[in-house]
Amino acid sequence: SGKFTPEEARELARNLNYGALPLPIYLLNTEKVGPTLGNTTLSLGVRAGIVGLLLIIAFLTLWYRLPGLLASVALLFYVAVLLALFKLIPVTITSAGIAGLILSFGIAVDSNVLIFARLREEIKNGRSIPDAIEEGFARAWTSIRDSNISNIITAIILFWFGTSIVKGFALTLALGVTVSMMTAIWVTKTFLRAVRPHTDTPLSRFLFG
């Protein structure tokens, strides 16, 4: 309908289908959207991770003395291994991924806290420090294993059903929990075995107790 020739009607239909009407366009305003917000969020997340890591190291060293210092070294080793895995896979670091990484710091420390609490109890019960180290790891292992498996199952569910942002969080969390379990059991235990005293002295009991 309308006062169109067949050729004009075909041209109008073509323009409508293409979404390009032959109408004049006037520029009203422009807006530039940059990555400033994303960069700010990412840098703040990295800063929070570094501050959190330093506070954890300070807490472990002050509260658990020599075992805490060794656990801090193992925690730095854990961070290095985890970042290497992120580079190898590769994993894109987002704000959600940084949140999963920071959360895995706490999980890694939680394993060491369980071990050191058992170690202190064994020393209070009269065991020698070498025996207390072995017994502390043996008794804490089941709790560490069960809690970490629960975290990994949760991360798998989040990765399977979540959106892309949730998947980033779940992936970093699962990798962090897996690596933390290995470093807490093997690396920390190796360090403690390397520095354990052969005889009990007041100084050694202060450093380990």
C-alpha cells in the first residue's frame, strides 16, 4: 500500500530487511568505554591477595613459631606452583578467580593449623618432638583429606552448573585446594623432618610447642 512504484517498494523492503534505512543520521553524543574499571578491580584483587598472604605468614610465624615459619615457606612454594599451573593450563585471572585463589590460601593454612594443633597436643602428652611430628601428621590427615575432598566436590558442582564467572572461581578454587593438600602434607612435613631436633631441650620445646 502507499504511493510506491514496484521498484520503490522492493527497495524499501530490502532496506527494512537489511536494517539500513536511507535516512540522515545526526551525531548527538559519544561515549568511550574503557577497561579502567576492570583494571582497577583486578589490581585491587591482587593487592588484597598479597596483603592477605603476608598477614597469614605473620600469624603462622607468631602463633606457631618454627613450624609456622616453615609452613609460610611452604605456602610461598604453594603460590609459585599454583601460578605456574595457571600459566600452563592457562587460566585467565579475573576478579572471581582471584577470590578463589585467596580462599584457597585460607584452606592451605587450615591444613597446617590442624597439623600443628595435633603436634602441640602430642608434645603436651609427653611425646618427643620427632614422634610428635609423625603422630601429628598421621592424626590430622583424615580431617584434611575429608575437608579438601568436600571443597573439591563443591568446586566441581560450581564449575559444572555455574556461569562463566562462577566457573573461573570454581577452577581456581579446585586447583588451589588440590595443590594446598600436597604442599601441606609433603612440603611442610619434609621441612619439619629436616629441622627436627634429635634431643628435647627447653628451646626446642618452645620452638615447636
